[in-house]
Amino acid sequence: MDELISSVWWGGLIASTLRVSVPLVLCALAATISERAGVIDLGLEGKMLMSAFAAAAAGAATGSLPLALLAALAVGLALAMLHGYACVSHSGDQVVLGMALSMIASGLSVVLGIAWFHQGGQTPPLPDSVRLAPWGLGLAAALQRLPLVGGVLGNLVGGGLLGHNLLVYGALALVPAVWWLLYRTRFGLRLRATGENPAMVDAAGLSVAALRYGALALNGLLCALAGGYLVLAQNPSFVPNMTAGRGYMALAAMIFGKWHPVSALWACLLFGFLDAAAIRLQGVALPAVLGGGAVPVQAIQALPYVLTVVLLAGFIGRSRAPAALGLPYLKDR
Amino acid sequence: MNQAVELPRWLDVVVLPLINLLLALLVCALVVAGIGLNPLQVLGLLVKGAFGSASGISYTLYYATTFIFTGLAVAVAFHGGLFNIGGEGQAMVGGLGASLLALWLDSRLPAPLMLPLMVVGGALAGMAWAAVPAALQAWRGSHVVITTIMFNFIASALLAYLLVNVLKEPGSMTVETRAFAESAQMPGMHTALAWLGIAPWPSTPLNLSLLLAIACALAVWLFLWRTRAGYELRVVGFSPPAAHYAGIRPKAQIMLAMAISGALAGLVGINELAGVQHRLLLDYVVGAGFTGIAVSLIGRNHPLGIVLAALLFGALFQGGAELSFEIPAFSRDMVTTLQGLIVLFSGAMARIAAPLLARIYGALAQRWRPRLQPGVSHG
């Protein structure tokens, strides 16, 4: 347990918490926007996975970072529009559509990967020119050189908070941006009204369908960023099913954050922290006070889902979904 | 779903689902062609792999067994108005329950006692795992879709924890329990057929769980359409206000639907663990819970339809496995893709073709009416 008092260890934990949380934050924001407009999104996983593959494939083929990101965004947007076509235009079941997207993505990404790259579904490792470079390393080194506090501050702040890539800071900056969009703009007000009482929005002369399509467009782009992050920053290449349930964890975080972008951020950071801690505590013995023995890593990994269920059950606070969530809006009724 | 497109019953029940299935197959064929394979050749090899030999048919039926269980699980919940995405977790916990009984009693009980006990244990464990989300839905209003998803992840963590820390055979490198004794092994179909004098049948994973699955399908049909309790369940699913008005208690119906659903999913462990692996291990469900959604959707939530759809998916999985040996560019993931496309076209977009179909039918009916009903115009 010596690790627990070392600032390098904590700095590393902070850094990996942030890194693990980024795709969760982006997907949770995506889900917040679409669900506030009344469209359930169980397809986060699929949108993220398919755009991760698009980014990796485009990156490997062209060697260009902008093109890789563009490919991810295009695929994310296309899947979101399919979501809209089935669920907004044709009142399809939103839960079923989400499951369909996730299944298609998990199959199709591997099928195309094998056909195009012949590496068992993986893409070749992306060259450094396609990868997102870390930012703020100079500042971290400068902190390290400070007298007295330099060591601790350098390890915690420099090692933990600085030296990440642009998307990490971008994702954090998107949280207040989405909050502002939802709560301080006319579009946001209308969007939230669409999720609560679409008939009222319709009566006000606005198009419920257009608002929901708009929400889904943002949703697709955010999922695409999360997917892009997975292959351009976190992993060296695309690996089959690399999202590994993150989409569902992000959904849990959004519910845990009570459909609010800022609360969802805290939930994502909490879940990310648990995930990062579980990896780091693998094989570490519990302190004697707690009975010794290995840390039950699986228990820590299951904690986000348990917490979400407990919250949904209304035992700690109340998490209320938008009133019209999941209900297709039919104008002539 | 509520779009008021009225179709004659035969169009609605037979033609529309077939159109949706064909659309999914068509898109899949485009993908197959897109990666440079000939869709017709792939289809030919797939059918040959699935039905071309006794061994192929056996494998197809073995996969179908699991899908009958998970498909029925989704369907029963659906008739109660609930979407159970937790088949995956319920199957894991069901297998865990059956395995614990086997590990505890397999040296003491003979097979005629041990195997039924495992079936009951697996069903009860799956039922218990589904009962928690059901109770939360009934009494706390937590949406069952979300809680069952969460329970899938919790089940997977629970299974991993128990296997790694408690149940793993000491000294073994692989994460699995000791093998069950013979009394806890479901006899393979080749053994059973040999008893009846039909031999030699190739030795495959197909085992007597298939009969259990068919019995379950029959039982589900009897329950839903021939009992009062099943009728009440369907009323709740069809129209909650009507059920309320008729004095049916929705909370009890939610519990009942999810309990049966979880029990059916829990039986996957009998086919996979008692029937094939003969031990408890990680990842033996591998998405069968999700395949159950697709199976239930194309089976139109009817036991007969589900058995046929499970057969289709069994053939796809078996044929897909054979194909990936023959054509390196083809992988089993194509089957996952097709499964997703089927859920898309037969589930989420199931009614999109309905208005067009109604218009075509209307036009044709108008043109043929004089000839079809000559008596009416004369009389």
C-alpha cells in the first residue's frame, strides 16, 4: 500500500481517470442532448464503435488526421440520421433501433476491417502524424522545476492534468458548452420542451421532427468524437469491439447525472475513476484493517452499474427522465 | 408503431415480415458483394454448411436450442409489455445456479435426479436475477430496459469474481471450474439416438436440451394462449389501461412476465454448460441474449415463429462458422451484422413498408374486385 502515499501514483491515477472518462463524457453529452429532446439512445455504443472504425480506416488509408476525424464525424452523423429516419420520421421503437445499431456496428466494423486490412479485424497501427499529440508538456516540466512544491505539484498537476491531447480538454470544454446550449439558448429551450411536451412545441408552430433531428445530429457528432478519441488518442489502432460497453456506461452516467450535462460530467469522472482505480488495484492487497486479501476488482468495476440501479430505484435522490422520452410524436391524432 | 395503416391479416402477419427479412438479407448481400464475395455463392455454402451433413444439422440445432430459450425469454416479457434486454445476464446467472448445484451434488446424485435439479436450479437463478429489475419496475418505476442492461454488466462482474476467486479449480491456469461428474452431464444427442438404435450419428454439441427447449416453446404457447394467467399477461402488454379497468394488477403481471422470462433465459446454461462444456467458465453466453431479441422479432413473439427463427439463426451461426473456414475473407461477424440488420428492418423499421404495401394492395384489390366477386355485381 506504499503506492497510496506517492504523488506519482496519484498523478498517474488522475491522468488515467481523465483519459478513461473522455469517451464517457462525450457519449453522455450525446445521450443528454437526444434524450432531452425525447429520443432514447441505446445506440451510443454502436455509433461510437462504427466511427472509431471509420477514423482508424481513414487514418490508415490516407495518413491524415483531419480526414480521419472527418470520416468519424460523417459516419456518426449518418448513423444518427438513420436513427432519426426510423424513430422520428417513422415512429419506430427507439430501444430496438439502438440495439440494432449496436449489433450492426459490432459486426460490420469487423467484417470491413478483415476485408480491407486482413489483420483479423484490426486496422494497422496509425502513424504518429494521424494521432492526437499531447498538449502542455512544457508547462508540466516547468511546474516540476518549481522550488519546494515542485515535486508534488509537478506529479499531481503536471502528470495528472497536463500533457493530455486536445480532445481531452475539448471534451471538458464541451460540457459547459452543452449546458449553455440547453439552458441558455432558444434552441435549447425548444429542445427540452420537445422532450417534455411535444404537443406544446407543435402548437407553438415549431417542428418537433426538425428539433429531434437537430438533437440527433449533435448526438451523432459527439459519439463520433468519442469514437475518434478511442483510435486517435487512446489505442494505437482499431480493435474489434474496442468500445467494450463504454456506450452503456455513458448511458448509466447520463442517468446518474439526472439528464443534466454538468452532473453527467461528475458521474463520468466518478465512473472513470472507478475504472482507472480497478485497473491499478489489480493484484494489490487490501490494507489489514479491511481484512487483507486481494482487492475485489470486479466489485469496483460493477459499482457504476450498481450505483445507477440504486439511483434509478429512487433510493438516493430521484432521477426523472424527460416526460416524453421514447414516445414517438404523431401530429394527427 | 401506432400509424393507422390497416392491412389484411395475411399481409400483416406473413407478407410484411417477409419483406422486412428480405430487405435485411438484401442489405447484407450488398455488404457481402461490397467486400468482393459472390452473395449467391456465400448463400449456397452457408446452406450447405448448415444443412448439408448430419453433423452440420446437429450443430445448427445445437445453436438453435440456445436461441429458442433466449427468444422465448424476450417474447414472454414482450407480451407483458416489457422489453427484457437482460437475457445475457439472466443466462449467466442461470448457468451459475445450475453449475453450483452440479459442483455440490454431482458425486452424490444419479443423473435422473441431478439433471432435473440443475434445470430447476438454472431456471430459478435466472428468475431471481430478472426479479430484481422487475420489482424495481413494479414498485419504484425504474425503467426495466435500463436496469436489465445494468444487470448484464453486474452479472458478468459477479461471474468473473466468483470464478477467479472462489470457484476456479486450484492450480489450473484457465479460469474455469472442475469438470462436472457424468451424472451432471446432459446426454449428447448422438448417445440418445444410439439408445434408440439410430447409429452412428456424429458426435456434436447437440444434446437433449433441444427437447427441453421445444417443451418450453410448447409450454409458453399453452401458458400465453390457453390459460387465464397468460391471457391477463397479454392484456397488460396490449393495453395497460384496459388491464387496469379489468382489475388485473399490473405489479403482479410485471413480476410474472419477468420471472418466466428470466427462467427461460437461465436455461441457456443447461444447453451450454450441462450439455457441452461440462464445467462453468467465462463468456459462455456470448451474445445469445441479444440474438434472442432478433429471434423474437422475426418470430413475431409467437413460440412457433420463435422456433423457426431460432432455426434460421442456428443455421446462420453454423453456416457462418463453416464459411469462415472455406473463405478466409468471410467471418462470423457477418452473421452479427445480419442479426443487427434484421433487428433494424424487422424491429425498428418494421412498419415503414406498410403504407406502400397498403397502397399496392388497394390498387390491386380495386382492379381485381369485379372479377373476384362476380356475384356481388349481379345480385
